[in-house]
Amino acid sequence: MPTPEQSAQRYEHYELVTGEDEKPIELGRGAMGVTFKVVDVNLRCPVTLKVISERYLGDESARLRFLREAFGRQWDSVQEFFARWEANSERDFAGVFNKYYNLQEFEELFRGHFRDFLLGQIDQEASQKLLNRKVRRWKSSPFRGLNVFDFEHARIFHGRTRAIGRVLEALEAQVRAQRPFVLVVGASGSGKSSLVRAGVLPLLTQPETIEGVGLWRWAVTRPGAGGSGGHCFDALAAALLEPSALPALQDPESQNAVRDLGSELREHSDSVALRVRDALDHAAREWKIQRCHSLEEKERQLRSSGRSDEADVARRQRERFELPKVRLALVDRPVGRIVHNWFFAGGAPEVCLCA
């Protein structure tokens, strides 16, 4: 946890740059607020940050004016960058500047350009060797037939980029509206489960796909899971206890953890929602401990090999490491209405995808 002194020098992930007098460096001061020189600790680069005055926080018109001014400054910076790039570049500008309008177009452009880039970095002979080499990238057939594509099949799941982008955009809008719930509807056998499990979920659970969320746990309910005749609460309990979800919910003294958690979901759903919050906090702490230990070991190895500068970087990363915001993504097929009601009645901090 940051000390009061550290908190005073930071706004979220922006760290104030101080001058020789140890005071924050101001770049400008106006009627609405103050602009500071800061470092974005995520991007690891200097940026400017304008902090709006408290007296304007409840003024909607002032907030909109503030956002318009910020956008104008960003747009001016973009135009200045491209003008400077065109003036200094010896290459054809049109050859490296491309527009795209959705995730699918970006993927297609990136694949083609990156392939051309790689081929340009190696000579023709090496290129031919690479093309002729037989590399087995997948241990089994990539054709799943009627079987669903799951999270582990993300590497071989292709052709649904546009649909994935639409689901992620819908989910982001729902999160902003504080309704983290998206329903994917389609005919039976149209690939809804594969789309969500192998397409959306692997991208969603990357850090910062949803702004501010640095760690994800995920659970997938499966028809008939948990026994008890395939009761929906037992299926939900089985999903929540999976290693990728929140196994900390399991009672170590229970003889049948799925059955007991299922009963608790039926009879005391509010208390389960509170336990989910605690389990997510526990997952965040465990992740931070593992990351800090990893950075500590990296620092030790760098120092032992005489690379002190890189070791100092690893040490600073470890020292300013903070607990990530963690969320649970729940992919639900057969029990959508029950899970939806549990979400909003219990207030559990999750994101739900029903397919």
C-alpha cells in the first residue's frame, strides 16, 4: 500500500515529476485547473496531466468544456506529430499509414503488414527455409467438428473477429452503464459458445481490455456439471470452484464442495456474493506476491551478472507494484436468468456473458 507521501505524489497511475525544490512541476495554470508534468507508470513515459478544480466537479457544463479542451489539445498534438513525421521521413507516407474501422480490418492489415515486415528482415534463402520447414504448432487437429472451441483453443479459433469486436464493444458500454451483462443470441449450433469461450474470453481477460482491470478470473458454466440432476445452482457452483475461477470459495472441511456451494447459492446468495468479493481480493494479493517474488528473483540474477542498471529497474518496478483491480468473467449458458438476478441482487463485482 502506498504511503501518504507517495499518494500525494500520484494521481492513479500518473506520478508527479518534481523540480529541484521537490515541488510538482506545473506546466500551466488556468481558471479550471492546473496542468502538471507527470510520468505514466504504465506506459513508462512523460505526459501532461490537467487536474480540474474541485469547485467544477459537480458542474456538467464545465466538465464537458474540460473534455472538449482536452480533446482539442490531443488533436493538435496528433496533427503536429504527423506534420513532423512527413517532414522528416524519407519513406512514402502512404505506405505506412492505413485507416481501419473495426477490429477485423485492423487484424487483416496487421497480419499482412507484419508478414511483409518479417520477410523484409531476412534474406531470400532464409525465407525459403522458413517457408519449407514443417512446424507443428498444434498437437491435434484444429478442426473441432461439432465440439465447442474453448479457452485453450483461442490460438486456432479464427474468422469471427468482427463478432468478437462487437461483443467486447457491447460489454464495454454495459460496464460504463454499470450493467456488466451481455447476452449473445443465435440459432442452435451457430457457434455462440465457441465465439464467447475461444474468441471473446481470451481477449477480455487480457489486462486493461476493460479499462482499469488488471487481473481476471473466469468461470464457464456447463450443462449438467455439478451432479444433482444437472441443477443450475450446482452447475454454477462447479464453475466457480474451477482453478481458473475462485477455488478459494471451497470449504476445506466440506465432503462435497460443489453440492455445499450450490446449496448456499440457493439459500443464501447474498452471502456468496460477499465471499466472491473476498476471494477476488485474495486472488489479487496472491498475484501481487507472485509478481513481486518474480521481480525480486529477476533483480537478484541481474545483479549477480553485473547488470546493475537493469536490476535497479526491476527493483523500482517491484517497489511501486500495486494491487490490481480484479474481476470475475462468468460465461453462462443454461442459467442466464438466475445468474443475472444473482449479479444485480448481490452486487458481486463480475462481468457476465450469456451465450
